[in-house]
Amino acid sequence: MSLSSEQLARVYDAHAREFVAFFARRVYDPEVAVDLTAETFAAAFVGGDSFTGKTDEDAVRWLYGIAKNQVAGFWRAGQVEQRAVERLGMQQRRGLTDEEYERIEELAALGDLRRRVAAELEAMPAEHAEVLRLRVVQELDYPVLAARLEISEQTARARVSRALRALAVRLEPYLPTEEGSHA
Amino acid sequence: MPDALFDDLPILGELGATLTAAMARAEATAGSSATAAAPPRRWRRPYGWLGTFLVLGLVGTTAAAGTLTVLRGSPIPGPKAEDTQPSMVQRSDSQHVLGLRANDPAAGHLPFAIRVGESEQGDICATVGQVDGDDFGIVGEDGRFRQLPAGIVDSCGRATGTDVAVAGARVLDAKRYEDVRTVIYGAGADDLKRAEILVRGKAIPLKIEDGAFVGVVPNYPEDIGLQLRLRIGDRTVTHGFGTGRALVLDPSGPAWQMSRGGSQSRDRKTQVNCANLQQVHRADGTRMSSTPPVCFRAPVEHHKLPQMPVPVTYNARTFHTGDRSHDPPGRSPSVWRWQAPSRTVVWGQIDGKRVKQIDLVAPSSVRQRVRKIYGDSFGVVLPASVNAKHIRLLVTMRDGSTRTYSRPVVPTSSMRP
């Protein structure tokens, strides 16, 4: 049984907020999270013939499958590829207001995550914190970073990798696992 | 279905409405029988989305009849004949709204159009407005659409063969900065081959119909360095609408302007000349921001411009929202405050007789030629992510030599002579 527009609209009304939070926890950007939500539901309508479930719960599970692919696609391409949105001729949306931005961060508990990142950076060895600040925050290229620290470019790359791995290990208990859950 | 479904996130309500409309269009196109059975969507913004609803021609909506129309007000009265210059009195049989449409950057707003005609004296006249069905008018700040009668004309002019007869940029102000719009229009060019607007240096082409064009962009013209570039025959004509000589563009917000001033000592032997950047206007009720001044002292020489002691004086600094001078008001004329978003600013003064050009270099591939303002000052506003401490100025002197400045040169920031 394919997915009807009526059922999709019903699922949207009931779960859109949940999907936005799902995306925001994975891409850390409320604007991108809203775009991914739009693309997921649009893609669900476009590909509705491949839906084999019946109930709204079946549809939600199916949509989360699409959502996970959308997240992977975003990290691969570095942007939201809105093929389904464009195919349906959906108008470009406005930007989020400050209140909406904060509300999505609240739904995704991004504020807590941000505080945890800041705390973990504070606790890291100074060498790791410094190299992450230069590479991630100031977005320095490796040659410039290496010159700044007076080390070789190869050493700079290795130091950034070590620092990122160390930070990931520290943050792992606080990162999302399954949809709708937060460790 | 509860009324307050997405009260905390209106964007989701708008997105849902867009999705529902798109699905209905797709099903109607595919001839699906599901369209007739689909329940009507609850419109959270009847002004914007009902326009789309009407285009679809769906039936069975439960929305009340009063909400199926755009909010309207009485037509704007036209001017009295005795108040109108003859050259701007249009022949009623010549007026028509062209098929050109310029979509508002925000979804759900009426598109802009241009109405052209001829005056009784043969001038080409143009009026910009918005279209709602067959009606031509304008939406006011109260959200109501009001028709613009035939007597209302923005401008008239005579075709010269080398330029359009009329061209202009009409600013539609709004309570919120992000709702401000500038409508660029022109008409009356026989051999108009290309029309484009430049926004922050980026060209955006406009469609042309009968030698006329219309486009709409967000923000005030000065905030985006707005220019209009036309190709007429084999000539290129450029009109600047937001390109004042003292203007400095912001990365994304209101523009800045270089302000200069000075004072003389009581004995008129010494003077101080200062320059700073000030916001051209505010965004959303914040106070206007400004930088502290960069000044130099020089002896007063009658009938001569003050001689700078060094070729370049400048400061480079990252300002954060809330930064301000700490001198008590009245104690120092150098009071300043920063209410704008964080920015890295480089500003200063130049001895134009000695300095030929300046290039600004910063990490992350930031490099740009610095435009001289009136030949003796400059200002550059960059994102706060650019580290002010790592900015260098590469100065080429008129004698061919070059100098590199990696630290600010601020002889004084006091305006007292």
C-alpha cells in the first residue's frame, strides 16, 4: 500500500517537530535541520509507491530510514541536496527567527551539548585545545596552521587528528544514538 | 486538530502548508483521485498561502469566505490635476501593467510589477507596485493591499537613445529591517539588450519586456551597494543607487560611512583630524554603532591641507556587541559604542600625496584592494572571524616603494587638539 498525501500530512502534523530535533542533533544547525525535514517529507511523497506499510507508525519508521540517508548525504555533500523539494516545486522558505532557532536548539538539547563541548575543551591538554581552535574555529589551512605553530604540515595534520579523536571519545557519552533518544 | 499546532515553530506550519499545496499540485497533475478527498489544510498565514490556494482552484475548503481574499484597504487616492506637473499626467489610454513579475524574496508575498504609460507631453512614465489578480497596487505596513489609481506615477522621462527614459530604485520601508525592500525599475529604452542589478558586486539579470524591467531585492540600496547596469545597443550604462563615495559595505547588515572631523587649538596653531566609521542607519531598534576615531595632529598651515606626519594611520580591531568607550560622557569627545553584530574593522587615514594604493591581507585567503574614500581615508568591515591581529596592510607608495604594516599606527585617538 503506497503512502497517500493524506497520511503523510497526518504524520507531518504529529511528528515534524520530532524530525527537526532528530536532524538538529546530528547536523548541529537548526536551519539545515529544517531543510532536511522538508526534503525528507518531500522525498517520502515522491517515493511513496515504495512504502509497504499500513499504519502511521509504519510510515514514521519508513521516514526515519529516509531521514538517516538524508543526514549521510548532507555530510557527504556538505549541503542539503533538495531534489525532492525542487521536484515538487516547493517555494523557498524564509529564514528562522531567533525564537525559532533557539526553540529548535532547545528541542535538540544543543545547548547542553554546547556546554559539554566547552567543558571538554577546557579539560583537554592545552596543545590539543589550541590546535582545534586554530583549525576548527579559525578555519586555518594546514600550511598556515603549521607556520603558526612552527611545526611541519605533516605534524600539524597528525596533531589535529589526535585532538579530534580525543574530543570525540570524551563526547561519545553525550552524543545521540537511536532516533528520538539522547544519551 | 488543535489550533496551536506549531505555535512554537511557525516555520513548521508554513513548511507543512507548502508541502500540502505541492502534493495537491502533483496529484492534480497526475490526475489522482486522492486530491478531492484530501482535507483542507489549516492556513496559518491566510494572506500568503491562500494566494496559492486560489491558484490551485481546490474546492471544499472549510475556510470562511472572508479569509479567501487578500486583506484590502481603500484605493490610494490619486493626486489632484492642479498638483501634477503636465509632464507627469499620463494618458489614460496608454497605461498598462507589463507581464514582468519580480518575486519578493520572502515566500507568500505578492509579486512586484511595473505599469508604464505615456504622458500628455510624450514622456515615458513608470510606476512600480504589486499585483493581486488583475489589480495593481501596493501592500502597506498594515498588510493591506490598496490599488494605485491611474494618476499615481513614480517618474517620467524622455528616451535619449543612449539610456532608458526612466530608471529608479524605490525603497519600501518596513518596521523590521529584514522586511525592507528596494524595487529597481526602468522603462523606455528602444534597444535595451540586457538589464542587470549588482548586489554586493554580484550581477543578477532581469527580464526585459518592451524596453522595461523590474526587480526587487531585500534591504536598503546603500546596504548592498546597489547598481543597475544596462546594455543599450553597443553601450553599457551603469546607475548607482547605493554607491556613495563614503559608503563601506558590511558583510551582511547596514552599511557604514566614513565620517571625518577635526578641531583646532585655541591659538589656531595645531589641529587634529580624525576619521571613524558610523553605521548609516540602525537595524531593528539598536542604537547606531561607531568606531573610535583615528586621528593625527598637525600644525595649522593656512590655505593648505594638514600634513600627515606618517603616510598611513590606522587601527584594526574586532568589535563585539556591547563594546563601548569607557570615558564618561562630556569628558571626551571620542565617545563610541558598538551595538552591531561582531565585526573586525580596519579604518584609518592616508596621505594621498604619498600613498598610491593599499591592499589588505589576512589569513584564510582574505585579500582585497582597499578603496580610498575621498582619497584620504579608508574603511573595511569584515566578519569577526577575521583575526584583527593578523591583518597586514601592503602600502604601495607613489614613488614605487612598498611598506608593510602589521600593527596599527594610531598617533592619537583623541579629538582634542
